[in-house]
Amino acid sequence: MLSVDILKEDPNEYKKYMTIQEQFEREGNFNTDINENSYDGTLPVTEDFEFIKKGIKNAFKHAIYSTAMRIYTNKICKLLKVEIKGKENLKGVKSAIITCNHISKFDSFTIRKAVGINIMFVAADYNNWAGKMGETARYTGYLPLSNKYSVMKKFNQAVEYYLNKGKKILIYPEQAMWRDYEKPRPMKDGAFHYAVKHNVPILPLFITFRNSGIVENGVELKYYTVNILKPIYKQAKLTDKENIEYMRKTNYTCWKECYESTYQKSLTYTTLDKSKINI
């Protein structure tokens, strides 16, 4: 059985991490990854990676691993006491690009709880783990990015295939994960590019925190609320380039409004060079 201990941070590492995070905000390095990502224990993502899984054997494995994912998701969300707001905004939304602030290695589980277990999710190639954990991810929607053109060609084909099948695809537009960071960060264009290209809406989610009262060595466990916000549709009167900017800015605005209404304070950054806040 899962214990709340798996959610706890090493206090020294956590404080060090938060210090770097504060420094990055002052410098305007909002999309810089603080984690030391490693390929140890992972499998290479090559042209042979099976982005699109078809056939009876794959369908059977998908069913088995989806069941395991559902069980693990429910346990994680129970430990985090996840609350979900705005489920009415899912009505009528089939294919979509999901955006969400990336604030924890567990946030994808809370997103699945809010939107549905069978979403696809985009992540870096160093998340292609070996073993059962990686196998579960590969059969429950993992779409790895790559710096190889041949692999990205297959990635793009998979995005089109799954959107045409009515799937929702999660893309973290802030790019890097910043643990327990309350504020929305400036976003990259990728998620909005795919929404415009394939004529699907953006479904923005924003995770906010609640105090748990569980404190260990000065570090408090945070409880999560997943806020499902109103979908964003591209505008017929705009060009593709203009729509990418429109959807990105609209997404940021709705995240900002959610942040300010939740925490009852105005959104401000410590960054001195405001040109680095690319909204």
C-alpha cells in the first residue's frame, strides 16, 4: 500500500531546490529545468519507438496497464487529497490539447483523475524508463520528445493520429517542472502550435495548493486542487501565427485569474527584466 512518505521531500534538498527556484525567478529563467535529469535507467528513444500502438496484443496490454494506472492514480490522489473544480468545462470537449502548470512528478496523476485516465502525455525522452514503470507509461499514453528529426516525424504523426481518434494530449507549456511553485510561468508555443495545426481547442488546467498541516523537518506537504478552466478555441479571423499567440496569451490570462482568485493576491514576479516575462 502506498504511504504518504513517498510524497515527502528530503528537507535539505527541498530547501536547496527552492533557493535555486527563487534565483531563477529573479533572473527570468522561467523555463529552465532545475532537476538534474539523467538517462540512467532509461531506454533510448529511437525510430523504432512504437508511438502508435495497434493490434489485439497492444490493446490487451493497454487494458492491463490502464487498470494498474487507474489504481495507482486513485492512491496518489487520495494521499494528495485532490479536489477537482470546473468539471462542467469538459462538456462537449473531445480532442484537445491539455495544458497544465508543471509542479510535481505526481501532477500527471492528478490530471488523469480530473480529465480521464486514457489521456496521452508528452514528456522528454529521459522519461522513457526501463522496467515496469516505463512499460506502464508506454502503454498508457507516453509520447516522448526527441532532438532527432526522424523520431519527431513519428511523434508528429502520432499527435495527428490520436487527435483524430478523439484523444486529449497533455503538453506542459512551461516546459520545465518547478516543484510547489504557485505562480503561472511564461509558456512556449508548442502546445498552441499543435492546437492550431489540428484545429482542436486548448483545455487549460491549473493546479493550486492547499495547506495539509503535515510538516516534517520544516517542509509541509501540499494538497492539490485541479482547476479545469474554460476551453480556448482558435479564432477564424486570425492567421495561424496570430492564433498561436492568441491561445497562449488567453491561456496565461485564465491561469493568472485562477491564481489570483485562489490565493487572493495579485500576480507579481521578482524578475527585474520584464522583457524576460514572455506572456
